Amino acid sequence: MPLFRSRYRRQKANANTYFMVFLDFEKPLESLFEQLDKIRQVGEEGDLDVSPMIEELAAKINAKRKEIYDNLTAWQRVQLSRHPERPYTLFYIEQICRNFIELHGDRTFGDDKAIVGGLAEIEGQTVMIMGQQKGTNTKMRQYRNFGMANPEGYRKALRLMKMAERFGFPVVTLIDTPGAFPGIEAEERGQAEAIARNLFEMAKLEVPIVCVIIGEGASGGAIGIGLGDKVFMLENTWYSVISPESCSSILWRSWDFKEQAAEALKLTANDMLSFGLIDGIIKEPLGGAHSQPEEMATILKKEILKALAELRKLTTDELIEARINKYSSMGVYDTIPAIAEAEAGKEI
């Protein structure tokens, strides 16, 4: 397995050394990578063959990675979904698609930079692809509003979906947001209505919809472009009505219990699949999507094409009926007998 595959995972600190971003639970890997850099540096400066030592250390790194990533907690997966080197929507579009033409504006208020979308080709098939874009550095994150869309972002997304419907193009959405923007101006422009309108229209859209959660899937911000015929989650992502930090602050009046909240919320891909809320989990390369983003893009492309091929077999009526039935059947409930009957005639 390659240790580095792209600029997302390897960043040059100076002429001879590289630095990487390690999360708290990845710290055991940090010393191993430091040793790897030193061995490479010695080999380059001394013109020595250090490949046997590199191979041995690489094996140790991969073994340690497997040990760490085979036993991740819910909170650790939340951390991975937010990794600063994790690939975002535009990276996947660049890797998966050809001839991407970005379309702008909701034709009502303006162009929301937190949601990007447009026409593109995937293996010769035209699709309308869109998703939240967080930004790859501080300036771009501010420009993209950290992936938190305003109402005009959801209205832009709906405009593009209706355009896709008009021309018979399938829709692909990539979801990665900490939530819809909660500012006063967003509420003034109808944030809740915009998300609700998207759900209403997506439920009866006459073309296939494939949704993939590639990072964070928080609340209405995610579901606003997340109602689809096929909904997938990458392995190290989360999907929930609320973030662990916000849940902790409500229940415990402190963010210090976010790890317990993450476990209680049952927000991982495995949890969502067990509840029947998603259709599948897309495996990530060992070490997470950020460790080998190009490989992750290849895997994602394969799964999208597979899903679209299955959905193309359905007629429009079958597609809409299956979609509505899918969401109508979500959730489990039971009817509790009247308390009076349960208590064998006792007064309430």
C-alpha cells in the first residue's frame, strides 16, 4: 500500500522533510512517520539504498494503521469526517467527472458558494452533480461559509435538479456539511421552507437520485439534498439530526461529553445501515479517505455508476413509487394498548 498518494496527505515543510496532520488517536503513527522521513533523508543525502528499511517501516505503519482503524469509536469517526486533509466535493468532481460545467444562482436571491453543482460526464453519461464545499484553507472556508448553505443554496440545488429532470439527467449529490447556516439572515429568507421544498420536490423527481455522504451529514443541512433512490455513506462519516457537541451542550450543559453523545446518537454508517436509513456503506482506504484520496475517488465513482445502472432499469413511475415507499417505511413504531386495558380496569 502506498504511504502517500497526493498533496492532501503529504505537505512539504522544507527542502527535505514533510509534515502530516495527525488526529489524537493517530498519534502512535506520528513517530513511525518521523522515522520514515529520517531514513529517506539519510538515503538521499548519503546516496544509500535504504529501500529495505523503508519497506520494513512501511509494513509497521500499515499494521499499526489496521490496528487503529479496526477499532474506531463513533467519536473517532466523527473526527475523521472532519479531517482537514479529507477530500471535499470539488475534489471528487475533478477526479470522477469530465467536462464539468458549474452552474450558479437560484434565480431569486444570489449564488450560495457553500453548494456547488453543475453538469458533468461520468464515463460518458451526463449527470447533474452537486454538493456542499467546505474549502481547503482558512480563506476558502470563509468564502464557502464552512459548507453551511443559506436558503439560496438549497434553491440553487433544486433549480439544478429540476433542470436535470427536464432533460432526463440523473442527479448525484455529495453531502458534507455541519448543518444549514443558522444565521438570522438565513431564517429571514426562509431556510426551513427551502429545505422542506427540496424534500417535497425530490420525493417526486422523475430522474434517478444518488446521494453520498462524504463527510459530515448534519441535520436539515444534509437532508436538504439527501433524499434519494440510493443513499450511501463513506465508511468514516456520520449522519444525525444534531452534532455530538451540540447534543452534549443540551444534555450536559457542556461540550465535554461529546464522546458519550456520539455513542448515544448512533450516527455512524454501520448504525444508519442497521436502521435501514441508508442503502450501503462505501469502504475507505486504510487510514481514511484522506490517506489515499485518488483511490477513494475511484471507489466512489464505481459505486455511483453501479447505482445509476440499477436505477436506469426502472420506469419513471416505478422509480418514484419505490422512492416514496422507501421513505414511508422508515422508522419502527408499535401501538400501545389503552392504559385502562393494560392496567386491567384500574382507574387512571
